[in-house]
Amino acid sequence: MAAYMDASKTAAYLYGDDPEKIIRLMADRFQANHPAEPFVWRTWDERGIQADRAAGYHMNFGERFPDSRAGQIAFAAAELYCAAAKNSNFTVQCHGPVKIFLNGELVFTSAGQQEREHTPCRFPVSLKQGFNRFLIRCECTAIGFGCVLANAMPQWEPCCYVLPFDQRGGEAGWLYTAPGWQEPDMQGVWGADEVATGLDWLPENETELRHDTGEYWGWAAFELAESRSVCWQGGAAALWVDGNPASDEILSAGRHELLMRGTLPALRSVDGGVELTPPVSVKGRCSRHLVLKADTDETPAQLMRLEKLHGGHVWQTDLEGIALRPFAEAELFGRWTYPLGVTLYGMLMASRLLEDGAMERYVHAHVDQVTGIHQRAEWETARWGFSGVNQQLCWLDALDDCGSFGSLMLTCDPEGTDPDKRAIASEIGAYMLDEQPRTREGAFCRRDDTIWADDMYMSVPFLCRYAAMSGDSRAMDECARQLLCYRELLLMKDKGIMSHMRCMRHDRPNGVPWSRGNGWVLFSLSELLMRLDAEHPLQARLMDFFLTLTEGYLRLQDENGMWHQILDEKETYPEASATAMFICAFARGARLGWFSEELARRASFSAERAWDGLCNTVISRDGDLYGVCQGSGFSFSRAYYRTLGWRFNDAHGIGIVMLAGTEILLMENKR
């Protein structure tokens, strides 16, 4: 009987332990469940409620309505999209009495102390899959009016809002009311009709055209039902159709794109007897064409890149104060996160070994989408406080935010030939080498004065690749120093394995060998040793560290080939991601000659047993993955790690399991 499913449901039941078949099975399932999806483009009213860089939405009714009177109330409403149901935590800073409703239920009521002190307080919620509607009720008092609402972990969780009610068409932002005495129709608040609430919501839905002077670019699309010529009329100074100068030539049936240059009145007067529409699907209020006020000599093809900055400007609507903004709303595509960095790295290396072009193109499409829009994401962050895309990379406050996906990015483009990727790599490299906090020993640490074994994977693989791309030898030296610092601070010398973390304020490790934390360290060591010059002065000490850990982990493998959630507690569940990382490191060591003959025999046998254990224990015949520990915090109590549950198809494990299969194949090929 398998640990997570009946034996007949396992991948091994159909495929045995054939790595190629199981890699393809898992890759196909992942791509089918998470197809390539574009960003969602939504309009946003610049007069509306603003967010800060930490995704705190400021319902500053006291400032917005300075003539408010004590006892008056104002409301704010918005919907939050969630790709999958989940529990989450929010914070609210109250400036007066506040009540928060979610999907028809009261989830928070302020207390007097919170209202007086204006300190943020946390409250939990359950988000359903799809759109979740928030309603916030604020009361005016002599000491304040309004609140600031934020997700507790905005760089990780959904925190970009959409206006409720059908009349708003999916525009981004929050609605709010002017102060008054009227309570809404609570039944109407949760419906689709804005009028049914009985309240007048702001900002108003009416808009006027822009009235700026000077020249603009205009960009629109149109459809032809049949092939014909289009005779354009109007005062635009220049016109291009599908990137070529407009002419009287016959255009084929189907979709075409029109690029124009001229003043706003001239662009609006262009009429070829066809209906002009925005060049992409836009949710919310939009004009028939987009406009760009930029002095640039880009080609039409370069200009028609909505995700880019052009002369420091972005494409917008032709409506006054109505911006156009991108949002990442797919669960696991078009996002920059560290678990996806792991997933896609494993998929990329598997695709190269298996010469699977479709799999490799999928990875590149994901990476290109997030790196290609990053300059715009930073522009939005500076202008409007919080971007709808690349939140972690824009946040850039910890190694989690940049290292894992940054390493994947440089695996896709090792020499940094793409200027977007090179610029991002340079930003990450500067952050890690010059800005990341350190302990007095020089070890990377977090802003709460803790160090985590996880952070070796969040730094070392990227810095190895950054050193090769940039030629900056400091990066490779830093990798070596960090791993040896972590050895001194986290190694449990009596067992030859690693504590998960150490609190520098108490100068104590927690003494808990959490499995994935140990996997991160050994895997990262293997990433460095594969690239480190044999003559490097720290190479021998790093190899000794790798061998010490290898011996420690070999002693803890169970009879089914797996390692457990807490490595030295076999009563805890068999954990998939750590098992996969040990496979990768052992297989690399055996293949690349890092072990003695006897240790190579033991390590390669262990890797093969572990692969067999994955196939018989946690991988299903449908390509699903079980037994991956959820994202972890830390504790000095082992009970905390015992209660950290596993998750189904968690991105922390999918790619590393595919990489484990890849390393098994490479080891077998070498043999």
C-alpha cells in the first residue's frame, strides 16, 4: 500500500520507474492545467483609491471629504480575484470605526483601541475561487475617518482589486461613496446591479476625452469580413496598417492593426468605414483606440508592444484620467515567484535532455512574458504604488523575491543577450551583493535577524549564473562563503544534517532538520560545485561539506527510498520535494566523480531507490504529485513542523521531481 494512494493509482503501476515517461507525464499535466495565458488588461481611474508600495489601499475619507461630520458613514467596495480557494490574512489600520464584510459575511469589526491608536491589526479570511467581494463600512469620528486595507503578504497573494457590478465592466480599483447617513441595501450590495444598492458610487462612470495638446500615437484594431481596400480619411499625419505604410492595396479578410501619428483630434477623425477597437481585449471603460504621447523613433513593430515603455511612457486610453494596466490572474503562468522558478527550471532541464521543443518553448514563453513587462511593472510601482504584475520582483526585499526565478531566467539566457533579462539580472546581482542584510559573520540573513537554510537556494544558483553572465568574480566567491557560513551556523554536527534556521538575536539554531530546508542546501551545494573552478581556494572545504551532508542523509533514508518531513522522525510523512533534491545531488555527485568509489556506489543506489520511492509513493498515474510540504515559516518547536501539512500538486515539488528524473537519466547515461 502506498503512503498517499492505492498502489494501482501510482505512476509506477503503469510506467514502472521509467524516468522519461514519468517526466513527460508530469510535464503534460502541468502544461494542460496551466496553459500559457496573457495578462488581463483593465482600465483604472486615477481619481480612485490609491495603493501604496505595500499594497495598502488607503480609504482616506477624512482627507478626501474634509467637511465630513461625526457620525456620517462611507462605504468602499471591490472584488478580489483568486485563482484557487485559499485561506488568507489581511491587515487593517483603522482611523475610526470600521466593519469589513466579505461575500456577505462580517469578517472584521474594529475595537476602540484599534480606532484610537491606528495600528494595523490582522484578521483571517477564507477566499473562494473566482471573485470575492469586499464591503468596508467606515464611520467618521473626531479623531479619524477611514482605514487602510492590505493583504498581509501582498508579494505572494492576490491583492489587485476589480470594481463590482456589471455597469463597471471589470475595471480595476475600488468604488466608494461620499459621506452620508444612508445604509445600503445589503442584499443589493452582493448583487450585479449597482443601482440596486441604493447608493451613489464614486468615481462616476462617465468620462470625457483627453484634451492634451501635442502629437500622439494612436493604435487600434479592425476586422474585415471580406478582402477589400480601405480608404482612410482624417487628419492623421501618418498611418500604418499591420506595420506597413497605409496604401490602397487590397487587405485580406480578418483582423488588422492600425497605427497612427498626429494630434488627438486628428486621430479621432480617422475613418476608413470600419469599426476601430482597442488592439487587445480591455476590461472596463476604453476608447476605440489607445494613445501614446512619446517622442520615439521606434519602428511600428516596436511601438505595437503594449507591455513596453516607449520613451518613458506607456499606452493609455483616450479617456481623461483612465489608465490601462496589466494584471497577472492565471494561477501558475505569467507570474514571477520562487516556487515557479523551481518548477520551470526542472521542466527546462528535462526538455533539453529529452529534446522536447514544445516543453522548452512553454518555459521560455513564461519567462519572456514576465521579463518583457518588468520595466513597465516598475514604472507602475513608482507611479501608482503597486503593480498588477511581477509583484515579488518589484518588492525586492528578500532573497525569496528574486533568486529562484532569477536563476531560471539566466538558465534560459545564460549570456544575458536579451536586454530585459540582463537588466533584471544586474538589479538582482546588485541587491544580493550590496544590499542583502548579513549577520556579523557575513551570512545572508532576513530582516528579522534569522537565517534559513532555504536561502541557499534563493541565492547560490542565481549568483553562480550571474558570475558567468557578468564576469563578476565576487558572485562566485560569495556563493562559497555563504555556504560555509551556513555550515558553521546550521550544521548539526552530531548528525551531519542541517537545522532549518537560526535566530541571531538568541544566537541559537532551532535544531529541527526540516526536510526541504536540508534539500535546498545540498542541492545548492551541487549547483555551485558543478560550476566552481577546481582551483578555487574554498573548493576543498565545500566538497567536504557536501560529503558530510551526503553521509548524514544516506543514514536517514527509509525502507521505501523516501525521506521524511522531519528527517530524523520517520513518523512524519514522506516528503516529495526533499527526496527529489537528494536524488539530484546524489546523482550529480556519482556522475561527476565527486565521491569515492564506495560512496558513489551507495549514493547512486540511494538515488535509484529514492526515484523508485517517488514513483511508488507520491506520483500518480495521472501525473499528479502528493506529499510536498506547504510553504513554511519557522519555529523552535518540532510540533510546528509536524503539523505543516502537505499540498497536492504544489509548485515547490513538481519541477524538482522532474529534475530528479532528469538526473537519474543522466547518471544512467554516464554509466
